[in-house]
Amino acid sequence: MNPIAQELNQIIEKKNPHIMEMLSNMGRNLFFPKGILSQSAEAREKAHKLNATIGIATEHGETMHFSSVMGSICSIQPRESLTYAPSFGIPDLRKVWQDSLFKKNPSLEGKTISLPVVTCGITHAISMFADIWLDPDDVVILPDKMWGNYNMILNVKKGAKISHYDLFSQNLGFNLEAFEEKIKTEAQQHDKLIVLLNFPNNPTGYSVTIEEGNRITEILAGIAETGKNIIAVTDDSYFGLFYENRTLKESLFANLCNRHSRLLAIKLDGATKENFVWGLRVGFITYGCKIEGDPMAVYDALERKTAGSIRGSISNASHLGQTIVLRSMQSENYVKEKEEKFRVLKNRAGRIKEVLSDTRYKEAWDVYPFNSGYFMCIRLKSVDAETLRLHLLEKYGVGLISMGKRDLRIAFSCLEESDILELFNIIFQGVEDLKALNE
């Protein structure tokens, strides 16, 4: 094992040995290299005459560039857009995002969390999490309604076992009973559990209520109390898009932080969906755990392992993307712009609920609970979802996503409010078409 990795491991082991137990084999071996990167950093600080360390091209004291490239970027200088960003991310962006976490999650007050490490979008954050914390045959607990790419990242690539519970109970809320039973069952067979919590949920658009969120936290803390190690990962891709009063408006990460020494909270989020900049690919990984004494040495070690994983995969996330996000968040119009877009999506969700209150749809489908995010789902009663999807696409030019035998996902994030009634009328007509064919 590299001596730098050994040093990081010793820091973690001394402060909280349970976190060392949670790291994957790769995670234990990860470190941030001192070599070229650290020597370049020293040169930037002290090489006042000539600096021949940087792996980029310069000209006349500036970053070398094409005018045709900079003409598209406009106001951002080459040094803020074309150069390599640190593997940890731009320092100012990391701090601004951390500050925003405290503003958006009041329950973090008085708690200490790591500085977020920047990833190339949230999908990359999930992949980096998997490298650092997952070994083959580890168990990841997820609901039956989940984003399909979890399977590719966690099961296909890492070899982890995905264990499902039913997301919804019969009273159409979060299925706390199934969740608790699944946690307890897997805890009987494993000393380490990974629980992935995705709210607002993709594909259903459901977020837990305040009461449900509190109970989830109690369940996980209770299992940690029995001597099991729990890694609670919050995929907060659609954070902030909460449309109803009873919905928990904070990330579960905020309540899970500092609850128990055997409970590690990991927050995966980003500007991708929150700030509507999908193609800029800016995500974050943030850690929260209970550490005796000053936790900063442990957080620094985890940040270095995370940056080492990023360095060993993509080197660093886009400098240009990070700069654009940073400038936006520092803009005086940022809060107003965010509120305006939130209102647009909330109104669309409200219009869907209004349209679907029409009783004539009840013979065709049930509606899964939704109160947040980009999506909602219906469960068809009499026709196959994929058959209907193809029929709607070919006859009516309407595109939806089928999942399993009966479920259809509708992304209202890309629907104008004025199109919602027409969409559901077309879906209903498609169901009637297929029923007529089967008679």
C-alpha cells in the first residue's frame, strides 16, 4: 500500500475506526498523489522567474487558445475555462456550495461537514462513491422504484447486490414498514449496509414527509446502535423541487450527520438539476459523520481519497462548467432566477394533479404519489406499458418511458403546462385503442 494511503488510513482509524471498516478495498488504497501535482502547486507559489511544470500550453504569459473557442465563451478568461481544474474542484465553488448546503438544510446548524468535492455530474459522483465504499457482494438497499442506472453502476460494474423494498405502502405513503423490515433482514446477514435514499425519487417524483424522514433516520440510527456499520447515501439530484407543505424540505443527510459513530452520511448532489445546467456536468460529494474531537482531519483524508479516485478516472471536472456555475451562484439574480423556475415546475405538478382528478381516468390507471422533482408515474390497469408506449409513439407521436409491465413515467419537467391535459387525454385514448384491439 502506498505510504500516503497508509497515512490517510491511520488518521481515519484513530478518529473513527468504523469508517475504516466501511471503506472498500479500493477505498483503503486510494490517496491523492503528491508527485507532479504537488510539485506544480509548489512551483505556482515559488517559481517567480520561470515555471516549466504545468501540463498546458501558454503564450505571452497567457493560456494558449484559439480565438474561435474563446469567441463562444465570451466573458470567461482562458485561465478560468481552458486550464485544468484541481481534482478536488475549484476552491471557491466548493466553499460556495458548502455554504448553500447550510442555507438549504437548517438542521446542519452546529454540525461540521466536509468540503464538497466536485465531480463530473451526479452520475460520476455515484460512480466515485461506489469505488470508494463498495466491494463485490456488498449489499445496497434501494426501493423497487429506482433509477435504472443504479444497477449499471452498483451491480454490473461493482458487483454489489441490490436488495429491494416496496417504495409505497397501501396508504400511498413511503413504506416505512417494508423499509425497516428490509434493513433488519439484511443486517442479520451483513455487518455493513449501504442504504441509498433518492428523494425526490426518480422515477416517481415522491419525497418523504417530515414524519417519514424522521422515522427513516431513527431506523438507521437504531441499526447502527446494534453494532452494524451503515453508509447512508442521499442522492439529492432534484433537491429543492418540493411542491407540498408536508414534504420534508431538507436532505436526509442533514439529520443523519453526527447521529452515530457507525453511521456515515454521504451527500451526492449538484448543479445539474438544481440549477438547470445538465450539460455542464457539475456534481458534488460531501461527507458527514460523528467523530470524537475535531473531525477536520478525517474529512480531509476522505476528501483526498475522493480526489484521488477522481484523479485516477477523469483527472478533474470541467473548469469551464465549474466557473459558470460559480459565477451564477454569486450573481445577484441567482435566488430570484431559482425561485422563478421552481414556480414553473410547481405549477406543472399542480396542473397534473388537477387534470388527474377527473374520475374518467380511474378505469385506465392509478397514479403513484408525487410531490416533487421532475417526474410522476402511473400504473396501468389493463394494458402492457411497453405496448402502450410504442402505440403512443407510432400513432400519436407521444413519447413516454415504460418501466416493467404496468408503469409509465411522465417527465413533466419538459411539458408546457398548457400541454398536460392533451397528453393525458392521448394516453387515455391509447389505452382505449389497445383494449379495443384485445376484445
